[in-house]
Amino acid sequence: MSQTQYVQYRSGGFWAYDVALAIFLKHLIDVSVPRAVAPGSQWLSEAISWWRVVAAIHDYGLEIDKAWSASQIDTFIDLANRACNLLAERDRITADEITAWKILDELRIFPRGATEVLTAPVVELGRAIIALVNGTLPAAPSGRAWFYGTPDGRDTIRMQQ
């Protein structure tokens, strides 16, 4: 089973450590659910449903919908910032807490043997998603792709030509 998932918006993207992406998505879902009940928020309810799948089943990557309006993108960025801020309130999350979260039906996040997950790399991943969507993510070094959310923070992966 791969430990990476691709995060994509339009023609750009990067790789993410699956555990970190799942934890970020869990927090994104938590801050998004209250907004999804507002009139005209069907798009957000649909996004939350998909984020649950991506967080629980690592065969999928996270694709930010390129058809979203500017207002929807602004809402997404606001919610992603809120998720990052929520995560930044603590230094680490224990594996026991992570495995207690029900993400999709009875599916939960698998922390891959870690006893705890530091939140700083997860926040860095969330900020990278925001930068990707608002067009400020720097280009990866030549022949490499960004890899966010690893326990040691941002890294790169060599890409084959």
C-alpha cells in the first residue's frame, strides 16, 4: 500500500504523506460541516463527502474541483486556513486519538505504526494546499515533485522523465 496521495488543482499538484493528508482532511471536515448546512452549500456537502473518502481510502488523491466558482474557492481557502489554525493549537496528536476518529462509516485513519503525529508537518501540508489553490505554491526543483506532510516536513520526490 502506497504511503502517498496526490493533491491536485487544475494542472498543478504535489504528493502528500497519506496519514498527514487524512489528518488534515479530518480537521477540514470538522470546520466545514457547520457551513455545509447553509443555503447554497450543496457543493460543500459534496466536497465533504469526497474528503471523507480520500481520508479513509488511500487509493484516491485529493483533487480540488476546478469548476468551483471564485466564491467557492475563497470559502475553501478560508476553511483550510481554519483547519490549519485548529491543528496549530497543539504540537501532536496521539495514535489512540487518531484511530478513534470515525471518518467514513466505520473506517478510521491508520497512523502506520506511529504512536503520535506531530502537527507541524500537517499544518505545512494544509498551507501547501492553500498555496496550490491560490497559485502561490513555488515550483519544485527540476526533476522533482514536492512531498508534504512527512514526519520530517516538506521533502521532494524524484520524478521519472
